[in-house]
Amino acid sequence: MNAHQKTADAIEEVLSRARSLASQHVRHREGCFWLEGVRQFVQAYDARLTFEAVIYSPILLKSDLVEMLVRRLGAQGVRRVKVTPEQFRSVSTTPRASGIAAIARQRWIPLSQVEPKRGLCWLILEEIRSPGNLGTILRTAEAVDASGIIFVGPRCDPFAPEVVRASMGGICRLPLVRTTHEQLGQWSQANGVQFVGLSPDADYLWSELPAAGAIGLMIGEERNGISTQLRELCNTMVRLPMAGHADSLNVGVAAGVMMYELVRRSLQ
């Protein structure tokens, strides 16, 4: 086998691995994810995520900053894979191929190591059906300096390519936790965290929140809302008033309204 064939095989090996990360099972098994685009790449670099490989196409890439970061990562020993526009498009998951993508390590922290009073609030999610909604929630959470996201159970995957893209880089900086209902309840009791659930059938308004202390904001699934198990952990349930004919808001919008209500209170 000549050197040219070896290089071609090595490139195809990385591209094949990139394609495999479209599978949640593979992402979970390997603890990696696929990120793509100039903004996401720069955000991941600034957040000091661990890169396993960088895939780039000089012809497609139009960012001097990203080219410099790619060189820096190469100097640090990160594998760089230069590909043709056609090869890049074969693994691209975006409408417009930017010429820069990477395989990076997922970053999770144990619930026992998080700081309950860090940041604005902890968001607690069990299931969000739409990747776009989940990405929007992550993007907003990062914008308001939320403490982080606590995922209860296995149903939410923040590292799905569509979620990563919709988060616009927010996924890179947020502390992420995966836990169980039981562990979450024990953590809240040990640390005095007040859990606030958002539901259209709640008696209290969105502005009637606990006066002080660490807050965990629970956001439910689009159709069925907060599960019975999470409701049992809530100290308070609140609702957003609906003056029109709609009976509920999009979950990403509702989560954003609640987070900015907490921002408003913090500025008083």
C-alpha cells in the first residue's frame, strides 16, 4: 500500500467515525459528539473542550481565526484532517458547509460536585422532544448565565447534532449533569434548593417565585408537561398567563420567559 492510499484510508476512517456520531448509541458509548460551523468551533475552543479530531476544508473555510485555531490544536497534538469540499459535505449536517468541524469529548460533571448557588438557577429537564426546542433552551440558559442543566434520566440528548447546532455554542460552556429522580431529591434537600415547576394548571403566577435561595427550574416535555415524579419534587408550581386563545407557549419560549424573570429579579 502506497503513502497516498494510506492517507486516503486514514481520512475515510475519520469521516466514517464522524458519520457514526449521528447515532445516539455511538455518542453515548464513546462519550464524543460532532460539532460543526465557525461559531460552534470557536465556542468549543474557548470553552477548552477536548478535541479528538478536527476536520477542515481549506477551500470552504473562510475564517482566518479558525485557521489559526486549527494550527494551534495541531501543535498541541490534536489530529487534523484536511479534506476536499466534497468529502466535507459528505459528513456535514448543516445546509451550508462551513469547512470546519470537529469530534470533541462530551463534558459531564457529577451532581455531587456542582455548586447549588452558582449562577442564576439550575434548569432541570427530563424530556424535550424537539431538538430545536432543547437547543434554544440551552442557548438561552447560557445567555442568562444559568448555573447549568440537570438532565434527569436518559431521554434528553444535548449532544445530538441538531441540538448542538440550535444551541449556537451554548452547549460548550454550560455545566451539564445527568442524574436520577432519587439523587435529585436528595441533592435538593441537602443543599436547600427550591424546585419550581412550570405548568399551565398551576395556582401561582410566574412572578410568584420563592423569595431567595438556590432555585431549580423544572421545564416539562412539550405535550405532557412535567412528569409525576418531578412534580413530587417541586416546592412550587407556577404558570404563565394566557390572554389569547392559545392554551400554552412553545417550551423554549416559556423557559426563556422564566429565566428572564429570574434575571429581572436579580437586577432589583
